[in-house]
Amino acid sequence: MRFKNTSLGMFVAISILTPGYVANAANISSSTGIFTESTEGVNVIGIGTNQLSWGVPSDGGLQSSYRFDGMTNFDAPEDGSSFVLGNFVHNNFPVVAGGAITSTNLAVELLGDLNRVFNFEIAHFETPNGDAICAAGGSNPCPDLVSFTSLFSPETINLNDQNFLLEIVGFQQGGTTTPSFLTLENQTNSAELIGRLTPPTAVPTPALLPGLVSLGLATLRKRRNVQASAT
């Protein structure tokens, strides 16, 4: 039994494999990802595509955006080993206050042995650049935070008579995998999106998972509210 803790969007993954189960690997011919919906935000463009843009540029420049670039010809091990799903890009440009999204759904389609679409919710935390203390960390102009609020897909896939969920392990940059990353203002930040196939028995119970996943975001919101009341 192994417990994994993270500082934001904390979750517990208990790795339990069926006794006597022989690990294999599903061949993935391609991975793609599209953004199917978003919450809040103005001038949202790109629903149903691999790039989602939003906001009114505050300096006459570009909108902020997310982009998912897929991959071709890779394996998804059935033994719980992680693999790269694709590349996630965040373009962070100044937008007029109140114009940013707060979340979006990323639908990841894996073709080949899986032929399945897996859905995940991404939380976007747009930090006010005028804050004396940046709510998500860093310094002014405050960076914005990207994280997953749903780490396990609601969809399952059956391989060799074994059911699996697709789990998002995190974002990988420079060999380090984290559940979230910060993007500096007027910068483009990219990371490999890491996943793994997880038996449903390894997933935290429904009563436990929402609290673990939302703990980090709740903490950030509390910090932001305290800062706002102090101004």
C-alpha cells in the first residue's frame, strides 16, 4: 500500500493490483485533447478544439489560452506505470479583471487499443496582479495557477478482463512531476501531461476524494478572501 501526498489538490492513491495479474501494455496510436466547456470568462473561444482562449486583453495584446498537443504511437502500461499523454500549454497574458475562466473540461481521446474518451476538470486560478502578496505564490505581476480538480476519469476501460480508470498523475517539467504549475504573466508555460491506468479499487472512496482534491483550491480561495478584506 502506497500513499502519495501533494501540496495542492492533495489526493491519496492506493495502488492495489489483482493477485496473479500479468501486466501488459495497451498500444496507443494517437492521443488528442479538446476543451468541451468552461465556466465563467468572457470572449471564450475554442470550445470543441484543442485550444481554449478567453478574456479581453488589458494591453491590447493576446488573450490567455490553454492548448493540448497530443502524441502518436506510445504504450499505456497496465501495471500502474506512468506515461506521457501529450503536452499542455498555458499562455498567460494580462486580461481585464473578471474576464478569465475558472474551470474547463479537457476530453482526452486515446485511439488504438483503448479507443476511449476520458474527461477531466481543470481549475484556472487567475490571480490579481495588484495583490501585495500573490495568492498562488510568486511575486508581482502575480502568476496564474493551473491544476486538475478531477484526477480520475469517470470513464472506465476494460483490458484483459481488468477494468481501468485513466488517472492524471500531474504536469512534468524538467523531470519533476507536480499536480499543478504556475505561469508567469506575459509568459508561455508548457508541461508534459502524465497519466497512468489505475484499477478502480485503487481510487479513494467518493466521500474522501472531493475533499482531498479541493483542499488546495479552498486554501487558495481563503487566502485570496483574507487579502481582499485587508485592503
